[in-house]
Amino acid sequence: MKIFHKVIILLVIAAVPLQSCGYSNENKNMKNLDQDSTLVLLKAVSEKNIKLVEKILASKPNLEITDNKGRTALMIATYNADGEIAKMLISAGADVNAQDDLLNSPHLYEGASGNLSILNMSLAHGAKFDIYNRYGGTALIPAAEKRHLEVVKILTEIPDYPIDHINKLGWTALLEAIILGATGETQVAIVKVLVDAGANVNIADKDGVTPLQHAKSRGMDKIVKLLMAANAL
């Protein structure tokens, strides 16, 4: 009987590490499964496969994993101008302030592209205004340059939005609207929105040239009148 008991004990002891290894492998497989589902999510978003994205989101994957360009699933949807998938991702908890390798976030990128749908969603879910694009600028600065009038209106209506933020080039949104913006009625309207919103019309560039001086040198007569009416120097 003693021998029999010893045999049983030895068999139990031997089985323990086997059970432990099995549990470890199971955990590893689960991690791999989670990782794979998240990578599939990036591909599904890239391909605009809404049904697959919806199915993957039901498994609650890591929404902040990035591709080789530092883009989250939400940033990929933003580049695709895919408002429907972007909405799904944001509703699932995707970080609207995650920046990719180019330092774009959804709200920053939409300043340059003008997609109002994704811009509004990111603003409604906590977009931060103290993170900047690769030029050290806010979303308002490229919006003012690229004639996205509606974007400029939306951003300047936000209380405490940094309208006079200066980027690495030494330009505010007003300066960039004048220096790089195309001449025309839309640009005049953008400058008017900025001025009416309280933009400082006398912040000069790195060379000390003011918005008024730039407008005069570019022959922007209507903008010159707007700036002079706002006591520009």
C-alpha cells in the first residue's frame, strides 16, 4: 500500500508542471488572439470594411495599437475621410488625441483637410488644443490657410481656443491666412471671422512684418480694409 501511495503522489507531482505549462500556453494563445484581432482591425479600417470593424469592436480590442506609421485605427479612418467608421471607433473609446508619426491627430488633420464630420466628433469627445502638428501649429492655422471657412468658424467659436497661437514658422492663423492663403472672397471671409473672433491683428512674424504689411504687399485690398478697421498697424 505504501508503494502504491508513493506512486500516486509522484504522478500528481509530475502532473503539476504539465498543467502549469498548459495554462501558460493558453494565456499566450489568448494574447496572440487579441493581438491578431487588433491587427485585423487596422486592416479592416484601412479597407473600409464596416461589417468586419463592427464585429471586431464587439471583442473590445486594443484601439490604440498602431501600424508602422504610428497610426491608430481612428487615425487611419481619419485619413480615409471615413466618418462612419470613425464614429464607431470613437464610440468604442478610441483616443481622439493620439498622434501618429507625422504628429497628426483627427482634429489637427481635419484643420488641413476640412472634414467637418470627423472634426466635430473629435471636438465633442475631448480634442485637446495644447497638442500641435509637426509645424507646431493648431488645427486653426492650416484651416485658415487652406480656405476651410467652416472649420475656421467652428474653431473660433470655441471658448478659449488659442486663436493667436504662433507656430514654428512664427505665424498665427491670421498671418498664415494672409501670407499663404489664396486671394479671393473666401480668404477675405476667413480673415473677417478671425478678426471678429478677437485675433490679435498686430502680431508680427519673425521678421517683424505685421499682417497689415503682408496684406498690402500682396495687394489684398479688402483684407487691408478689414485690418485697418480693427486698428491694425
